[in-house]
Amino acid sequence: MAELVLRATMAKNRQCVSMRLILLLSCIDKPGLVSRLSSFIYEHGGNIHSLDEYVDIADDRFFIRVEWGVEAERVSLSDLSKKFAPLAREINAEWVLRDKGKKLRAAIFVSRYDHCLREILWRYEAGELAIEIPLIISNHNDLSYIADQHSIPFHVFAMTHETKPKQEKKELELLSSHNIDVIILARYMQVLSAEFVGHYCRQIINIHHSFLPAFIGGNPYKQAHERGVKIIGATSHYVTTDLDEGPIIEQDIARISHRETRQDLIRKGRYVERLVLARAIEAHCNHRVLVSGSKTIVFN
Amino acid sequence: MAELVLRATMAKNRQCVSMRLILLLSCIDKPGLVSRLSSFIYEHGGNIHSLDEYVDIADDRFFIRVEWGVEAERVSLSDLSKKFAPLAREINAEWVLRDKGKKLRAAIFVSRYDHCLREILWRYEAGELAIEIPLIISNHNDLSYIADQHSIPFHVFAMTHETKPKQEKKELELLSSHNIDVIILARYMQVLSAEFVGHYCRQIINIHHSFLPAFIGGNPYKQAHERGVKIIGATSHYVTTDLDEGPIIEQDIARISHRETRQDLIRKGRYVERLVLARAIEAHCNHRVLVSGSKTIVFN
Amino acid sequence: MAELVLRATMAKNRQCVSMRLILLLSCIDKPGLVSRLSSFIYEHGGNIHSLDEYVDIADDRFFIRVEWGVEAERVSLSDLSKKFAPLAREINAEWVLRDKGKKLRAAIFVSRYDHCLREILWRYEAGELAIEIPLIISNHNDLSYIADQHSIPFHVFAMTHETKPKQEKKELELLSSHNIDVIILARYMQVLSAEFVGHYCRQIINIHHSFLPAFIGGNPYKQAHERGVKIIGATSHYVTTDLDEGPIIEQDIARISHRETRQDLIRKGRYVERLVLARAIEAHCNHRVLVSGSKTIVFN
Amino acid sequence: MAELVLRATMAKNRQCVSMRLILLLSCIDKPGLVSRLSSFIYEHGGNIHSLDEYVDIADDRFFIRVEWGVEAERVSLSDLSKKFAPLAREINAEWVLRDKGKKLRAAIFVSRYDHCLREILWRYEAGELAIEIPLIISNHNDLSYIADQHSIPFHVFAMTHETKPKQEKKELELLSSHNIDVIILARYMQVLSAEFVGHYCRQIINIHHSFLPAFIGGNPYKQAHERGVKIIGATSHYVTTDLDEGPIIEQDIARISHRETRQDLIRKGRYVERLVLARAIEAHCNHRVLVSGSKTIVFN
């Protein structure tokens, strides 16, 4: 009996110091990959909680997400990364290994629309998003009061055609000084330069207020209203140098009718936008997204 | 007591010979329109069962659908039409007046895909669609066996660039000889000529296998697969001389994931296509659709 | 030319002082009702913008919602109501006549969950809900800080079995003193007494966190998780004396999978709850809902 | 060059004789399971195409589905099963190993409603369902003509309270003689006896025409109409001895409005029923479903 209690206590203690790790990896497919990866995990004291694997037959490419638990005193993330590197090199893999407990650091970019920002902050405060938000950046001052309500520093970088290169440089310095992992464009109404995008490859998430590739570019609700569609949508995607052409992470729609004016579309669209962006952030920050060319693999 | 029974019997008898009428009308908006129309109906013995009205404020245009019952011995459709004409002229209206009990006569056009045809025939036989189908037309013989199963005449008009004008002329004669009211393109893989379309203005319903205006033209599932969208769709619209640009009647979507191949998209898309086309036919044939420029008003 | 300018100016002025009215009415069906109602409107200077009518054939009951514009200097709401009363009496109607520009006064009841409250306040501040919120009532103090952020008075009425009758009485006095039109239970975790409900018949809107009638009562997410359903839902309904049995205004759902824990269901459910409650409030406050026995008629 | 051509030819030939295997397995969770299973597959010449794994933390239970390719000349299914058995015993697993190319043999049970039967046969003939249908069983003769159209034997077993035990015995013999793997109740209006169900544990799929657990039992559309719900649904589940209580495989819904009569609900419900049942069959027959107590794990 005493032994049982002791064991339970040990189990409990063990649990307390356990670490959750997530591996995202892709490489050319070949036999034995799952075996090698899962054996590596087992040999390093891990117990797999969740594993998703997908082979793109057409491209002959292997994608995997593994989440496992390990006793934190037995191993550190950097140790494990070092030990994993040779195997990864051998199979020529793109990979990241993450401590699930370590939240991504996100910078939010906004302009004048508040709905996406509010949705993110709301979920953030409810503890639903695995992120930290050390700062909000805007090209206007309008939404600084919301940042104040949440005690998050708000930085304004006014943009003109002339000042853009200089301002973006300053932004990059600020982002770098805060160790930002991911940039969320929450209806940010400025196009980022190719150079800026290059610094955060596949780390910038945008929300476009249409069902891409329909209504690319400006004023999609106006376009949708004029075309008389019966459904509107929103699309969240990684930003690349081609506007609205980056890999799509998430999309959703809302039904509309002839009664709805353009203003109604804008209003209804807001709820689709904030839902779709929130889901994309959730997927990215829980390390569920892999990019394959112009597409994404999103593991549930 | 006897009187009550008598009245109930009369009511019942009345019901037996009652006729249901539907008016679809649009004109420039002005005060008093509903009053004049509903008074006309009341004065001609009608009892309104359902009335939907919509004013497009931006275009200053009035749209209405009224469905009412009337004792059949008191009035005929043609009489009522004649009596209604002066009022319609006065308000400069576009209108149709229909006997709900008289089903539209539909011709189905198909090529080689059977799914939309099957869905239509299925609902037709289940008594769900207010249509008669006196004939099916195709540019190939492949699906004639389905027509045979349902005992519906199947006419093949092979099409080449050269024979098209002559063949369409024959089709028009055939359609005319069968008093066809509406043409349903159930994945018909031929573009109709402007002349052909002109004969059935707003009477030709097409199903396009994408969420228009995304992926206009050929191979939309291939385009969708390559773009990596997370949702596919289908669109049913009236055919105009601009390909895939006609007024949209109905749209719907299905979620897809990275796991889905192009073949999976085609397979999943089939169910969206047949659902969307069936709903559009239902709306059209129950006289629930009004066209306003490049858009539709669809009353529920 | 001068005359044209003058007319345009007059039209503009007329518009500036126009009033929008909404009539919600139900009575036993009989011929001529639409004609009489629309003629009344026309004769009193109105131009109908939108009319929805529905006859419940089984119950032989007529329901209508009409929205029209009228020049404000020509008529007042109370005048018009007086003039309309004899007609309404004659057809034995239940009816309300509203000035669309006059927002309903809503009291929000909350306990400890903030998500529904936040959604309402958010839409309220974005000008999307046609309501005024003069006060928030709670049985706990937890959410008072949110009320403070929005500068809305927050009243706490602690409830025990013993104090309930006295506390409800005070609440009723407070509500009455603020001329409250509608009470919104935004996850209020107290059952209202029959007496309280009686004071606000069909004026209390609740959100239940399940797809009614599934999972009536407490802990629906626990029930749903244990049953292994693949879809969860939320239901907004008018409060009657039968718990969770009132007329349903709106419902919606979210898909879930085996991966989702009870906590995930609660989290996902929050978004369905706030969406469904917001839509129900919108429908009620735009005077789109009529009650017929245990059901609602919701005009779009 | 010649060597390259030779290799490509060999690769192609290899492909031609490759076999796809699917393992479904569950056991108590412990470290190293994925490693052991994937190593087994690799050591027996397999290349994993798809792997889904899920650990139910609360129940401490491990679930996995693996799909892999192997050269058919190197191994047979029965050999591999024998070799796998000791490992499975050691981890105390429930498991099945399947040749993906070998379709399940399904018996369809119907009564008088044709819509689910038609949907299944349609998808079956389009090659979308990985099943063979050697026979259809009914308690009525009504739908035999559909079986005839598809050249599938149709067996009638009339049922009364008295004859049921005898008739079910005959059915079981017939099913057994056809090596039936799965029974699909396509709106079969008879309750199967506990004994019958016992012969096909987790191999009988039913469609219930409501969103379970709402509206359990008979006449769910009547119940739904009376309750005034805004959404109707359908549920596909494994049949257990508790009516409508078996593990749910799939659910979906359709929106309805006050305008819809009970007949409309029945009509709209048909499309939900056939969609939900078809999806459940697809999941089951592609070996994507594991049962855990009263719930299912459905891997996408």
C-alpha cells in the first residue's frame, strides 16, 4: 500500500517536470522514416501523444508532426536538437523542434479596423492562444486605446511612399529586439516590402477579406456585392512577395442574400475574418502547419 | 348546427376547386404599390398565402412575389392576366402571373457526367420538383441508358465547330415543339451560341463547378488543387452570353484538406454541384427568382 | 432648372425628417388582410420598404412584418397607433408598432462567464445592435471591470435560495425605473422565478449551451463529451417558466472530433454561444421575431 | 542509360504488384508503441503512406491507423498477420490488419424509403465506396425494382412479432453464406434483436433521422416540427442493443425556418440522411473508425 502511494507520488512528481516537445519535419519520402523518427523519440525517453503523417504521393514528399512527452530532467531542448541534427541531415529534412510550453512571441500589425485585433486579444486573455504579445505595431494611432486597455505597448510607424524603407527598417529592429517569432497582420492596410517579408519567411500571417482567389486586391466586398454572390468568405494565408498569393492556411464563408447591402457584407464579413484569422493563428502557433510549395499541410 | 356542417362542407368543396396563383413583378418603386397589388388580388377573390417584397434602395426598384388562392370557378388565369395588364402597364412593370399547379416544362442538357442528371431525375420522381421533363438532350450518347430507365426521350445532337449552328437550330425547333419553359444544363460541356441563349433569356440554368468568380473557365478543380484552397464550391446561375458571368442563383461549398487529391476534389465537388443545381432549379421552378441586372433576388 | 434644384432640395429635406416604422402583427387569417394593412399605410403617407408575410395553414394564422417610411412632420407614432387601433381590434390582432429609430433598452444579466457579454458590448459599440444598454446586472462581482471599461453601470444582486424573492423584487424595480424593454441572459447562471418571467413575457432572451432539445439542463458539454457526438451547438430562446423549453429564436453548431476534450468543447462552444446569442438579439431588436405558441416566426 | 531504363521498368513493375495494407489497433498506452509498430512495418518491407495516432489521455488508451505499401510477392496478408500476432499479444492489443484492395462485403437492409438505398447504390456504381454489395434484404417488397435495376439480389423477410426470431435466423444464415462483413441499415424500420446484433458487433451501421441525442425514437421530424427547432440533423451510428445509443460515427445538419412544414422537414432531412450515412459507410469501409467504449475515433 505504502509502495502504491509512493509510486503515485512519483508519477505525479514526474508529471510536474515533464516537457512536451513538437517536431515538424518534411523530406523526400522513403521507407523507414516513421520507424527511425519514433525510435529516436523512444530512445530519448519520449512517449508519443500524437502523431500525424502525410505523404504527398505526387511530389514524393513526407510530412510529419509528432508531439511527445519527456521527463524534463532527462533532457533539454537544445541537447535533443543537437542529437537529432545528424539524423535530420541524413534524410535531408527541413525541421523544427519546439518546446510546447514555450509560447511563440507574436507582433500584431493593425491599421484602423479593430475587429481582428479585438478577437485576438480576447482569445489571448482567455488563455486560448499559445502566444505572447509583447507589442502591437500600426501605421495609425487610432487603436492605441485598445492596446492601453490590455497594457500592451503600441508603436506607430507612419508610412508614406518615401518613408517606407526607413520605417520598415526601424520596425525590423524593434521586432528583432523583442525576439518576435510571428507577425500577425490583423487587417494591416499596408503592403510589406519584399525585403521585409524576406526576414520573416512563412512567419507572417495575413487575413484577406475574400474567399481567395476570388476578389483579389482591394475592395472585395464591393466586388462581391456587384457580382451578386450568395456567399462571402475570408482567407488567412502566409505572406509572400506576391500579394494575396501566399499559401492558404484557413478559409471560411458566410451566406448572404439579395437583401444585404455592401455595408451588411462588410459587417457580416468581419465575423468571418476574425474567426478565420484566429483559427490560422491557433494552427500556426500550435505548430500544426507545414508549407509545401504554394500550399499548406494543416494537421488537426 | 346543420348550417355549420354545411359551411364546413362548402369550405371543403371550395378548397377542392381552388387555384394557387403566383405573381412575380418588378418596377420602379413608389408609394402604394403593395396596396394596389393586394387590393387587386382581394377584389378578384384572392386570399394571400405568402408575400415577399423587397425594395432595392440604391436602384429605387421594387420587387415582389405574391402567392394566393382563389376559387377556380370564379376566374381563369388568362382572364386574370387580362384584367391585371392595365395596372401593370400603368406602373411600367415586368411581370409574370403563373398557375402554381401548372408545372414548368424542363429540358435537361447533359454530356457525359451523370451525377447532376441523376439528382434531378431522382427528385423529379420523388415529386419534389415542380417540373415536367419531356426530353433530355445530349451531345453524346453515353447517358441514354439513364433516360431509358426513367422512360424519358433522349435526343443526341453531336456537335462540331462546323455543325453547331445547324444542330442548335434543330434543338431550338425540338424545344419549341415541346413548349419548353426552362433549360437545365446538368454539366453540359458545350458553350451555347449567343443566338441560342437569346431564345431562352433567363430560362437557362447552368451549374459551374467552382465558387464563382473564383476559377472561371475550364478545369476548376485542377486550379483549386494547385492553389491549395481549403474550401471548394459550386455555383448555379442563369446563362448569358458572357461565359460564367450570368446572375448567380445559388452557391455552396465543401471543406477540403491537404490530403485531398484532385480526384478527391472532383468526387467531393460532385455532391456540391448536384445539391446547388437542385436548389437553383427548385427556386426557379417555384417562381422564387427575379433578375435585377447582373444579380438575382431569391425569395425563400 | 431652378425648379429641379428646388425639388431635389425638398426631396432631401423630406428624407432628413422621414421616420421608419415597423409593424409586427398576427391574427386569424382571412382574405384581404394585406390589402387592408397596406392601404392603411398608403393612406397615412407611408411607402413600404420591406414586407414579409406568412400564413400558418395548419393553425390558420396570419403573421406580418412591415417596414415603411413616412414624413415625420405628417404623423407621430402615437397618433398613428391610435388611428390603427380600430382596424387592429376589428381583426382581433396582436400587434406592436415601433419607430425603427428608437432603440430598445436592454438589460444584460451575467454571472461569471464573460464571452457573451463581451460579444454583445463589442457589437454594441460597433453600432451593430439597435439597442441601448443602460445597465448590467449580475449575481457576482467578477465582471464589473468589463462594465467599467465600457462605462455601463453594473449592479450586483447576490442570490441565495432565501434572498431570491427579495432580490428579484429589487431587480424588477431597477429594471422598471430604467424602462427596460428586453432582458438578455448572457450566460446568467440563475433560474428566474415564474413571477419575474411573468413581468417580461417574451422579452427575456437566453442562450443555452447546447443544441436543444439535446442536453437540456446542466453541464451540456460534459453530456456531449460523454455521448461522443460529432457536433455541438447552442440555442437562443425566449425564457418561459419551463426551463430550456421556451420558443427557439436561433441555433447553430460546430463540428468536433474525438480529439477534443471536454475543455475543447467548452472553448469551441463559446464561439457558437456568442454568435447565436448575438444573432437572436439582432433579430429581436430589429423586430423580426413573432411568437406563435411554442415556436417563433423569424423574418429575415 | 540502359541501367536507368531497366531500373525505371523494375520500379514500375514493382508498383504493379504492390499491396496496400491497413492496420487498425488500440491498446493501453505506453512509451515506444509507434516505434515498435513502425519498425515492424519497415522490417517487413513496408513503406508507410499514412499514419494517424491518438492517445486518449483520460483513458490512457492508444489508437492507431497505419496504411502502408509492400511488394506483394514478398509477403501475404495471412503471413504478415501471423508474424504480427506475437507483438499484438504482448501489448494486449485489439487489432485488425486489412488488405486495402479487398473490399468489404456489405448487405443493405431497407424497408420502404428509397433515398438512402439510392445514394449508396449510386456511389457504389460510381466506384466511390470500397464495398461489394452481394445482396439487399428487406421486410417489404416495395424496393425490389431498384435492386433489379442494379442487378443485385433482393431478399424479402416479412416480419411479425411471432416470426421475427425465425426470420432473423434465416437472415443470419444468408448473411453468413455470403461472407458479409458489414450490415447497412438504410432506413430499415425494424429493431434488430439483441441476438442478431451480437453476431455483427460494431459491424452494423444505422442512420437515425435526427441529431442524436435529440429526438430519440420514432417520428423525429414530427417532434422537431412541434418543438420549433431552427436546425434538423441526422446521425449515423453503430447499432448496439440500446436503441439509438450506439457509438456515433457521423452527424450533420440542415437549417430550417418557420415556413417549413413537417413534410418539408422530411424532404430536407432526406438529403442530410443520405449524406451522413454515405460518409459513415465511407469511413467504416476505408477502415477509419475505431470504437472506444460508447464513442468512436474517426481518422480523416
